[in-house]
Amino acid sequence: MKELKIFINNERKKIDKKKKEKILILIPAYNVAPILEKTIREIPKNYGGDILVVDDGSTDGTRALCKKLKLPVISHKKNRGYGGAQKTGYQEAIKKKYDFVVLVHGDDQYDPSLIPLFIQTWKKGNYDLITGSRMIVGDVLRNGMPFWKFTANRFLTLLENAAFQTNLTDFHDGYRAYSTKFLKDVPLDLLSDYYDFDSDLVIQAIIRGYRIAEISHPTRYRDENQQMSFIKGIPYGVNILVKIINYLLHRSGIRRQAVYTIK
């Protein structure tokens, strides 16, 4: 059984500045020019890290806005997908020898003011994957999550907890943070380039024995946020089911998978 700690207190705590860890705020961005500047403004000024935007082939001026805001940006010529954008950012974090990476969506879906809490949790608990959870507080439907998405999340999380012998409350939250120690150990090239990339990283943390923590946070479902539609949600759910089946086949020795093989 892998160690899991649940955090349900969203109190903003001061960061210990005596330590010299290098922290990166990674912002994958695809056609978010109308909302990106607001997201950047909401990032706390005292978290003690750097910002990197990965422009995933945007066509709406996102890259030009980053230049205007004097933000470091890596631009893809073509859209590589949600997971593909993250891979570029994590590879850069490893290359530049950062210690910790906080993932913040460019569409302001997740509250950037919680960044210090992710950092504090990492520093105090030595966790390697810290994931948000919309399910701990229990007000996710009142805050606008579509019922179909809530139901699918609960069902898939139940199956994943059973398959991977965990007790996470939300396998599919996109507010994440990772130690680069963990990221360097993960076969990023074997993982998905799409929305299910986040689940791939949770699975990798579990099977490799890295420590996981959850942080409760409120939901943001607004018109300007980029939400997965019901149509896109169908292949996403199928992909998650396939991952579960493939992992169980791998674990039982019936069909070995390179992505789940620890060297």
C-alpha cells in the first residue's frame, strides 16, 4: 500500500525562504490569450520561483501576449496536446535543474493563489506528487461541475482505487505539482499526449512508490475556462479504462507493458 496523506486545510502558509530549492510554475497554454493575463496576475508574488509558459501551437496571439508580458515561453509550431505541452515543460524543468514544478492551467480554471500551499506541502512532507481534489469538500456540484462529469469522475476514481490499491478522492484533478526527482524517473515519452496524461503520472507515482498528497480546492467552471466536453469525455473515459485493464494484465504477467516496467 502506497502512503497517501490527505490535506483538507486550504490555509495559505508562509514559505520557508531559508531553503534554496528551485521552483518552476509551468503554464501550458492553448488559445488562452483572453484569460492568460488574469491567470498570471493571480500568481502570488512571494512564492519564490520562476514562470514558464508552453504555448501549444496557439492561433489566437497567446505567444505574442507572453512576449508582451515578458514571460519565458516555449512555443510548439503545431498543437501537441495537453500531455505533449506538459512533457515539454517537464523536460525543460529537468534540463534547468529545478527541484519542484507546479502546474497551473493558462485558462484560470485553478486558483493560482494556492501555489504556496502546494510548495509548503512539498517542503514539509517530502511528497513527489501533489494533486488537487475537488471532491474532499463536497460542494463540487454546487460550484458548477456538470453532473455527467461528476458521475464519471466518481466511477473512474472508484475503479482506479481498486486497481491500484489506493484511496485517492480525485484521480482526475488537473491542479498538480511534482518533484523533478519523480519526473526524471518517469518514461515521459511512453505516456499519453492528451488529457489522460495526468492519470498516467498518478499511475507512475503509485507503481514506483513515490509519495502522494491531495489538497482540497474549490472548482471553477466558467465560460472562459476550457472544459472537456461530453463528446471529448467519452474517449477520455475509454482511455482510462484501457489503462486500468492494461495495468492489471501487466501486473498479472499476462501481457507485459513497457510503460509499467520498472528498470
